[in-house]
Amino acid sequence: MSEKVNILIKNGLIFDGTGSEPFEADIGIKKDRIAFIKKKTDVFADRVIEARGLAVTPGFIDTHAHSDFTILADPRAEGKVSQGVTTEINGNCGLSAAPLFGEVMKRREEDLNDLGIKERWSEFKEYFEILGNRKPALNFMTLAGHGNIRACIMGYEYRTPDENDLIKMQALLRKTIEDGATGLSTGLIYPPGLYSTTEELIELCRILKQTGKYSHFSDNDNLTSGYIYTSHIRSEGDRLLESIEEVINIGKEAGVKVHISHIKTGGEKNWHKIDAVISLIEEARDRGIKITCDRYPYVAASTDLDTILPFWVYEGGKEREMERLRNTEVKERIKKEIEYKYPDKGYWNKIYIAAVDSESRKWMEGKSIAEIAHRKDSDHVDMLINILIEEKLRVSAIFYSMSEDNLKRFLMLPYVMIGTDSSARCASGPTRKGKPHPRGFGSFPIFLGRYVRDGSLMNLSEAVKKITMIPAKTFGIDKRGIITEGAFADIVVFDHERITDRATFDDPYLKPKGIHYVIINGLTVLWEGELTGIRPGRILSHKDRGGLSDEQTDYRDYK
């Protein structure tokens, strides 16, 4: 009697994630695992995928996601699944789903209400239970946000922690790691992260070293398993080199591996720094410091509009920030500092409003500050401040500031992975809002299509390794990111000759073309290019890299 499997992928060209040459074979999937990889098979399968002429790869790992709350609001995660993402690393840039109490909870209330999230929690244990009940479509892993930890203990005060503060932050970080976070992230341009000192971050990262270690991969390519420190560094422009040096120093002094989020050379006057950036990183790697990076394949960034303001304006939280913007004298000081920092009027042509809350200003979405100011017959900086006041700071924006040539150089580096820097959104429902960055629907297809196939930046085997095995090794994800017998069945089947991103800045919710099948934990989330509605994702933590057991999944429900 022949062997029986749930899914048989026949005749595909397998790129196994290791960077090795591809090979043709059949893959049998039984429950949530890869049961076999054979040249020719005689098995009975509930479902058969004919993959002749198609690439078969491990599921893509999004190394930089912000789905902490949107995945609760809409667990379908269409934008990620449709581009082949099977696992996300969340909790980036100092902001995570937990810990969530005190000043941090107050700051998040409005976001949770806007997304229709009724539950409240303070610890990751509670959050994971809520998320598990939602049944997310993809696998979820998270870092602990330094911004959460600091603000829970110290609020949004601009000061150095005293000994008692530091002890409390260390204890809270230790608790989040014990609950399942895979490391610590910082957002050093956002409050309260920007108030931290290097010494504070080193002392917190020592907790990552002390709390425990896990290991399942060899230390090849200067990577290793273990808790990780990731950072949206203090400056991606004028003080870029100093900021990278700080990350390297933290890794050296704390003895942990470090990771630079969305590495870039921001602002044309800083584009020339790329040689120095690469030299700093590679010299550190040569000295044994384990440092990696991620990057989205676009030359426009996206974040909160108020990041343009001088950093002192944020101190004390959003209410104090609003008070300063409304105060005539303080507003003049703010305006002078912004005009001094950004003297070129053309700067305002490169900043576009992505999303606002109020219906009366929806017309601003997709338009530049310069265009809006012209329409309102207003000064650029006055217009910026007025928008922030009217929208109560709840404005996201797109910033065009990067070099295409530098982007290509970063993408080619073997230690730079792909991260969308985006939350999981859907084309309908509570997470469809405004005109967000198209990276949420297009990052992996644009990388594989425009840059790998059309731009020949690297061969497909290297590209697949960059978005599968290397992220799995970097973030300590066991039995994923690779096609081998016994690994979890997270698999993408796509046409490399036709894979194309379709999402644009005008229409960022368009799904890509060329991806035919996405399998997560042995179940088909995308079948013949269409979402199935099945949501088999798992919560991955350092305690159980595979996630919840297959007993919690009904494998009869895959048709």
C-alpha cells in the first residue's frame, strides 16, 4: 500500500533555503510537516499541486513587521500572506504588544479603539492567549519593545533612569523574555527611546545575555541563535555613522547579537556615507560582533508625521506635545528649528500624507505637504503644525529620502534581510485605512521580481536564502526557513518569471501576481492565487520555536 499524505507538490524546482543549487523533486506534506522529498513518488494525496515550471521555496520570513495590533483586528493578514510571508517578527522599533500598562496603556487606548479591539491586557501571556483565539493566518513572533518597558516604569519623562528605575526595567524585560519574547527592540527616534543613553541600553541588553540561551544552528556566516537586540537607530541621516557605532558598541559590551532595522542613508547629503556604513559593519563582523540588518526594497520611508518635530517637543507624552504645538511662543521656536534643519523648500515636496483620522481631511491622503500648503495658501511648516494639531498627532506620512543605487547595494549584502516595516493589513475591513506604504503588499514580490529577476542583483538561490534560512537563523526560528524532511510545512510556490508587485502609493492594497500557493503549517492559505480563508498561523516563542502543537489544528479543514 502506497504512502498517504495530505498535500503532494509535484515536479517543482526546489530552492531549499540553504543557497544550494535548485533541484526537481516532489514534496509530501503530512499534517504540519514535510514528510518526504523524493525524485519520483507513488503516493496517495488528498490534494496535489502540479508545480512544473514553478519555484518551490520555504515560506518567506518578514524580519521587520508591525502587526502587533492589526493582527488582532483582522487576523486574515491578506497583505502579508498574498506576497508569500508565512512568519513575521513583530515588536520592532521599541513598540510591542506588551508589556502594556500605565502610561503606555493610555497612549495605546485610542489605537485599540480605532481598530475595534475590545480586550485589554498587560503581559505577553494574556496577549498570546487573545491572539491564539483569533487564529491568525500566519506565524507570529515578537520582540519586547524598549519603549513599552521604559514608559511602563518611567513614563515619557526625558531623564536618565536612576538605579531603582533600571532594576525595574531589567526585571520587566526579564519577565517579557520568560513569557516568550525573542529579544529587545529600540526605536531611538521615538519617545521614550530617544531619551535613553547607550549605558542604559547596554545594561538592559545584558539581561538578554543572562536570561538564557538556546541553540539549534551552527555559527556559520557570523550568525548564531540567541536573544537579539534590534534597533531603529538614533539617526539614519546626519549622524548615521555615530548611530551605527552605538549599535556595534552595545553588541560588544553586552555580548549579544545586534540587528539594524531598515538600514538606509537618509537624505541626499548623506548618500555618500554608504561606503563608511558598510565598512563599519563589516569591520565589526570581522571582530566577531554578530551584526545583521534588514531593509524594505523601496526608496521611500514611512512613519509618524510628528517625527519631523524637534525631539524636546515630545517630552512628557502626547498631551504635553499638543500643548507645546498650541502655544504661540513655543510654536515659533519649533518653527524656527524646523526651518533651520530643513532650509530647502523642496523638502516639503517629498513628504506625503499617508493617513489621517478625520473625514474632513481625507482629501490630504496621498498629497504632499507642499501641495496641501499651496492649496491652503499656507507656509509649509505652519501647515505641518496645523495638520498635527487638527489630527491630534495621529498622522502617518511617506518620506522620499533615499538613493536607488544605495538600496541595491544594501540588498546585495549577504547579512541584509528583507523586512516590510509594515503591519498586516487587508483590502477590506478595519485595517484598510488611508494610503499606507505599498510595502505592506509588495515588498517580497518587488525584491524577487524587480531586483532579483529583472535587476540581476543575485541569483534566485541566494535571494531565497536571504528571505528564509538567514532570517530563521538570525531570530532563532527552529525548523522553518528551510525545505527538509521534518521541517514545518511553510512553503511558497511561485512563478519566478512572472512574480510582480502591483501595490502602488496611490493604490497600496493591490495583491501581487505570480504567487500561486502559500502553505502554512501544512494548510493552504493561498490556493491557485486565491486566499482560502484558512488561518493556521501559530505563536512562536523562544520556549517553543515550532509553535503550538498540531493537535490544535484540524487538518481535515484544508479543502
